[in-house]
Amino acid sequence: MKIVIMRHGEAETFANSDAERALTSFGRSASRDVAQRCRQQGMSQFDKVLVSPYLRAQQTWQELEDIFDAKDVVECEDITPYGDSATVADYLQALIELEKPESVLLVSHLPLVGYLTADLVVDIVPPMFPTSGMICIDYDVQNQRGEVLWNLKP
């Protein structure tokens, strides 16, 4: 199965709170560009999409939702910037075993996206995701280990 992890697009520096930081116009366009290139890699449909409740992640998904066909989109409180990657990896494993999706997309934040990638792919240093960065992991559910297929940057 495929797990695609994306960091939200570029966001404004200041807001009333970190959760309320909105995307910049560059963040919106870069996210769309990366999503189009994801489609060119053969990923156009997701059985499950998990999106952080933070505004910049929600807005990133809004830019992507007309590019991808998503069967089920869920706001996920666990994938905020300081979510626990091991907990999210366990959640993903349970979701995969229960729902048996062929593809999952997560729209989240640093540092979680890097640590989660390292939890899913054996012997990899947590990668530094640029804003709008996206990585695709071919995940072996039975062995609970993945391999990076591709990595897109704006």
C-alpha cells in the first residue's frame, strides 16, 4: 500500500496562535504544483486522507481536494506539529489493518512528518521536509516497514 506524507504549504509568520497561521499565496500555489506532480507519479486517488486541524494544513488540503479523488477525509488531532510519531504510526497500522486502504495521505507539519517517515521507513534519518514537500512510501503492512518511492519538493 502507499502512504503519502505532505507538509503543509508556506504559512504566514504571525497569527494569534500557531494553529491559526494561514497559507501565503505562494504556499497555496506550491501545494497545488506538488499535488499535480504527485498525480504524474500515479497517485491521484486516496482511500483515506488525514488532515491536521491547524489552519495551514486545512488550507493546504483545500488546495488539493480538486486535484485528488479522496474517498474519506478526516481531521486528525494527532498529526499536529508536536504529535507523537510512534503513536501516529501505531494509529496508521491499526487503520490499515481495520479499513485495508490502498492509499493514505497525511497533511501535517514539521517535525512530525520527518519523524513519522523515519518510523515507517527502516534505517532512514528523519528527512527535512520543505513546505509543500511530499514523500511517497510503499508500505509493507505485514512486515510493518516501508520504502521511499519518491520525494517531491516545490
